[in-house]
Amino acid sequence: MTRLMHRSLLSTPPVATSARGIEIFDADGRAYIDASGGAAVSCLGHGHPAVLDAMRRQMEAVAYAHTSFFTTEAAERLGELLIEDAPEGLEYVYLVSGGSEAVEAALKMARQYFVEIGQPQRRHIIARRQSYHGNTLGALATGGNEWRRQQFRPLLIETHHIDPCFSYRFREEGETDEQYAARAAGALEEKILELGPDTVLAFVAETVVGATAGAVPPVADYFRRIREICDRYGILLILDEVMCGMGRTGSLHACEQEGIAPDLMTIAKGLGGGYQPIGAVMVSGKIYDAIRAGSGFFQHGHTYMGHPMAAAAAVAVLETIRGDNLLTNVRAMGDLLDERLRARFGNHHHVGDIRGRGLFRAIELVEDRATKRPFAPARKVHAAIKKEAMARGLMVYPMGGTIDGARGDHVLLAPPFIVKPEDIDRIVERLGEAVDAVIG
Ligand code: PMP
């Protein structure tokens, strides 16, 4: 009998009792390979000694100090480290406790920026369908996942959605990368013109789409065009790298591979590697300066922002990624994972697409490969695969299709950056068995 309100009220998950490296163990002694890093969180795996040491030291020095009274060495160090490797123009860091908080803060900061510079008429947020930006009301309103939004719609702020850049689903027959990038980015300009350019606040997008559609990278040039359009109309570009950032795609920030930088960028998940709840907004000098010169105070704040334990853990995670040269492993193991997935599923009659970057990969499952017709959502293929994978000692992160058929079920893989070739083989082998058990 549980007194906890679990995610599903119909079942209780296994009890995790210990975790080391890429594995989590349950109370019955069963081992599970963490091939999804939870939800793309555990980038260093579990029980990493450098992070545990840093947390222990911080806990003994000062476990908590409210940010309206104090800053801490850990938080200051984290700010410095993040800015040393930041995309161009991002010069300040605002610490929060997770991804949704980071998105809320970014939206409010964008709004306050325009109020400070005398453009209070800017209020429209444009984002994309097939996106996820968090579960708090502002972030939920921004995300374009109808299934998550539906019953809360009366509570959501007004937002506007355009089609994502999603080659497998939205590229037209015969369209080149360049043509598709122009058309997909053009949808933003059309929406801006429809709303009135001087009423638009920000465009929000995941650089590589995560939870909702499954590791969908943009086509080349899409974000360069998006950046240009935002600049043309004086609109802020907010990139949400909560899931795809912090090394997951093979570069510290996913936008590096697009050759652009946003005005605001949200990060979380891998920032604390799961050792502590932490998120951040990386802020351009332009926005910081406007708020500093205006009211001098960002009208926001949470009790646990800048938590010293969380900051200390994040510093240790970042220093480990750097010191152990883990991004090189992310790229090499990412290539190997892609190769193995293609070998195992390339001819599978229910795998429509294999995609992703670095150690951020997904397979999309369809009833019919030729027409890309998804499985009926009621079949819950993704949930069945998760169950079969868990029964084989494998954690993967599957998600359902959409009622309108805009995408099928997918399985997301996001293993820790420390994986070895033999781990990749075991992951793909077990995933193959789980997929075949459900839709073989
Ligand atoms: N943005 C993106 C892109 C995410 O993937 C997530 C979490 N899946 C969030 C925001 C919300 O983060 P959190 O769950 O930490 O609030």
C-alpha cells in the first residue's frame, strides 16, 4: 500500500535502492541499464565520486543561504564556468531549480526587457507544435503538445504555434534541405506579420526537439534563418536546451552546431546530472543591461534559486565533462549508437525513422512505413515497449503518437556520457528484443 501519489495512480514502480555508473538496482536486486539517463538527466551516470565529494563538501560548508541575503562561492563559480563556454552574447546566468522554472523565468525576463526599453505592447509568444517546454502554466502554454495542454486550456496564457522543423513528418516530397529550411522558418515570419511585428515578444524553440517528438534535429540553415527573422522584427529568440543542452548532442550547447546564439537560453537536466535539481537561464548582455539600467531588479525569484548544494553539484558535473573530455566520447558513442540502431532497425517494418545527434537518439515507430501511418494511439505501443524494456533490465524513454497522426510513437535514448561500446551493444540488443516483443 503506497501513500505516495505516483505518476500513474494505477501502479507502483520498482523501488530503486542503489545506483552506480550506468545502472540502477531495485529492491529485488535487479539491474537496469539507464539508457535514457532518466529523462535525459543523468549525464555522468550514477554515484560519480567527484560530484558526491563536491556535494559533501558544500553540505558541510553551507547547505543553504537565501539569495536575497547571500551569494556563495559555488553559485559564483557556476556562473563563471557557464559563461566561459557560453554561446556568443550570453553573458549572465540566472539560477533556478529545474527546466520549467527556467522557461518561466525566460518568458518573464523577455517581457520585462521590453517593458524596460519602452515597448510594453510586445506580448505575443510564438512557439512550435510538437514541442515541450515544461508543465507549469506558462511553460505548458508555450509547449505545443495538445495532449498535455487540452484539459488546462482555460488556464493557459495566449500563445501561438507554428509547425516545427521536422524533416520526417513535415518535409514535402522532393524538397531540398535549403527549400525546407526556408519554408519552415518562413512560417515564423508569416505568424509575426499576422500578429503585428511590434506586438511579438519572443520565439521559443527547442534546438533539438526532445520529449514530444523524439530527438528531432533541425535541417541545416533553419535556425540561421530563424535568427535573421527574429532580428528583422526585434523579437527575442529563446532556445530551450533543457533536454538537448549540456553536452547531450556532442557540443556543450546544441545551438553551437547551428552556428547561432539565442538572446535567452534555458538549461537544466544535465546541468545537475540528476545529483541535484537545478536549472538556469543564460542571458544576453543586452537584456541584462536593459534591466539593470531600468528598474535594476528582475521581478521574479524562487526560494531555492542559487541553492549552494545544487550549484556545487553542477560545478562538479561541468568540471568532469571538461576534465574527462567527455564530449569526445559523446560524439564517438553517439555515432556508434546511430550505426547500431541502423543495423538493428534500418529494415524493421515498423521503424519509420532513426534520428538524433550525439547521445540523443530516437526511433519512430509506425504501423506502415510506406505511408508513415502511426499506430493507433489507443494501442499505446510506447508504453508496452517501456514495460518490455524494463522487464529486460533496460530504461528507455518512450512517448506516444498524436491523435492527428502528426507523429508516431517513439523511443528516446539518452545514455550517460560515460557509456562504452559494449554498453551500446547491450542497449541496442535489449531494445531490439523489447520492440520485437511488442510489434515484431
Ligand atoms: N523544456 C524541455 C525542452 C524539456 O525537455 C523539459 C523536461 N522534459 C522541460 C523544459 C521541463 O523541465 P522540468 O521537468 O525540469 O521542469
